Amino acid sequence: PTGAQPMKRYLEIPGWGFHLPDATVNNWDVVCGQGLLYVARAAAALLPERSAEAREWAAIATRRLERVLRLTFSPGGENGEGPGYYSYGTFAAVLMLDCLGRWPGQDTGSLPLDGLYASAEWSLQMHPREAAFGTINVSDCALGRLEMPAIPHWIAARTGDGGAQALGDILLTRAMTLTDAQALEGVCYALLWRDDAVAPTEPRGPFARCFGRYGTVVLRTGYTADDLYLLVRCGDYAGAHTHADRGSFVLHGYGEFLATDAGCPADRGIAAYKTYHTQTWGHNCALPIGQPQERVVGDTFLHGAITEFRRDADSLLITADCSQTYPGAGQVLRRFRVMDNGGMLIHDSIAHPGEGIEFLLHTDNRDREARIEIGDGRIAIRRPKATLFVFPLLGGEARELGAEYQDSDPEGQRALAIHRYAWEMLTLLVPARAGEEVRVEACGVRCWRLVLATGRVEFSG
């Protein structure tokens, strides 16, 4: 009414300010788009003489929504910003879709919704055990974050996805025990959006999937704390919340976080966030000794890729190509062989490793109960309920790095580094329950026998 100029010049595409390049599009785009859309809808309702401008603003907001749906979701449902921010950005997106759907004359038929509709499955797999206990702490997410129940309920109401309905129900039950305003908002929208006609389908049994271009691979034996859960990450650069963690992994099993991630502190203004949490040092990666990954060089965003995901007779094979993220190192590959009968082989190869390869491994120490025992050819990472045995099969020098950050806790992890002064490293990891012991015997050239409580398993590498 005052004749003030609209915000169009800040929000149109191409534009400036909050407008971001494709590789860095994130929740800012959709949250700002949501605000603009709400202003446009109010203006259209209250100021009919400005209805043409309101529809122009709505078109700008809708273009921003389209870019977020297209660029932050893979067709398989991955959200590039990771857990936690998934709720923040995606909630704004579904509120925009809800508003557009109730605004006569708006057309959402051309918006790319497949990735959003598939994202409830991805979100479920970001939970290492029962979803009520919260998410894994990768990217800018802390351990145990409770996702918003309204989002899977909104998806289930539109797709009939029983798995999304079940996830929403689990999260809703947990959220209703909380008192903070954000949890209350999620509860209110979940109750509004939940479609009682959609029958929930509880997740059960083993699961194995590579989700897409953001390089999310999840393998699990089930959905309880006692089951084994492995997450491998190696994909595209995904905006402001991307960490230097291509080729990293997280392992949970037998009630313990055995291989952990630095996660994200509550206060991202602390120095450690930029020097540790977001850097390779806080993740379970392999790198040329002393040379961490790069995420951006000049104006070029650097990506990883999962180039192989397949089963053979007795294992699942995953290849992560980290070459771009180590400029000057040539081809950098990390190959995982997850064996059905126990153990995970990791073969790291770097064409130009400099001094050699450094293998970083972290474990949960939030309760100050982690112990690392370095012996001759065997390392035992012990937690109260389980142990992770580590065997550098081609040799190497192991040393404990001490206590390091996990999320906001400066001693929340204990860390280990293994150096091998060569172009390749072969490492066997075996999770076991507390009290069980595991050993490895050589039985030929690059051939070993894994001795478990349940028997012997021969393998080669």
C-alpha cells in the first residue's frame, strides 16, 4: 500500500543475494521461497488491486521450490543436506506445496516430486536403530535428532506409502512426549495431514541399497539396537552442509556405535566446527598421509561417486571413487566387501599417495568407556557391549589419536590412525559382542582365514 518496491530483484532467477548456484542450493532457497509465497497469498487475498504482482511473486517462489525439489533430492529419495536439515528444508517445501494446492489457479503439475515422494524411505535409513531414538549424525546433524513426523505423513497421504506412514507414526509418538515449540508444530501438522486410510507397514528384516547421486549406501540386518547397520557415503557436493567425508562410513551394532562420525556441534561458531567436524579428520576416511580432502577448488565443486554396488556369491561389493576430492593424488578408490559370514574388507588404493595412506577410524566415547588396544597385527576397539576388531592385513603402523569431538562433546570420540607407506592398504573390520574374541590366520598369498566363535571363514583380498 505504501508503494514500496517488491523484493523481486532479490529473488528472481537469475538473481543475486540469496540466489545460489545449482551445486549449493539448499534450505535457504525454499525457506525464503516459502516466505515470499505466503506474502503473495496474503496480498492476493487482501489487496485485489495487486493480484497481478502477487501472482508474479508466487511464480518466483514456485521456481525456487522447483529448483530445491530438483537439485536437493535424488530420484531415489536422498536429500543432499542430510538428516536434520531434511526436516527443516523439506517442511518448508511441503508447506509451499500445501499452500499452492489450496490457491485456486496455481499449477503444481510440472514440479518434480518423485525424489520428495521417495524420501521417507531414505529418511528411515538414516536411523541406525529404532527411529524413535533419532538419526545418525552425518553432515550438519547431531546424533539422535528427531525428524518431523509431519513430512512422512504428508508423503503417505499422497502416495499411499505404508512405510512412510509407519515412520510418521513412530516419530509422532516420540514427538508427543516433547515440549519444545518445533516439536509441537510437527505434531500439529502430522495430525492435520495423516490419512487414516493408509495402513502403516513396519520395517523388518535386512536391507541393502545405494540411493543415488549423493552416494548414500545403507546395509543393515534389521531395525533394532542389536542389529548391524553400515552407512557408506561418497557422492556429489551438496551445498553448505557438505563435509569432507567422501568414502567415509559409520558402523553400529550390538548396541554400540563402533565406528562414529564427528557430526555437528550445537554451536557452529566454535573453531572446531571448521577445523575438525567438517574436515576429513573427523570422519572414517582414507587419505594420502597428512592431505585431507578438498570440497571446492576455485569455482569448481568436487564430487565423489559410488561406481559399484553389487552382490557376489557371499558378499556385497561397494566401490567409492574419491579421486576428485584429492587433487593431485590421481585415482583414489575405496572398495568395501561386506561378507555374509562376518567381517568387512576395505581396500584403499591411491595412485599418488605421497608418503603413503592414512586410515582414520573413530569410535563412540560419550560415556568415556571406549578403549583402544593396539597389538601385533590386531587392534581391538572396545565398548561395553561390543568390540570392533581391526586387522591391517598388509601391515601398517597404528597409533591412538586420543579423544576428539563428537557433536558438541570435545571428548565424544576416541580416534585411531593407521599408516602404510605404500599405494594400497587392505583392512579387515569385524564387529563382535563383548566377550567374543576374533583372530585372523594367513593361509596363502593374499589369503586369510577369519576365526570366529561360530567357525572359520576363508577369504582373499
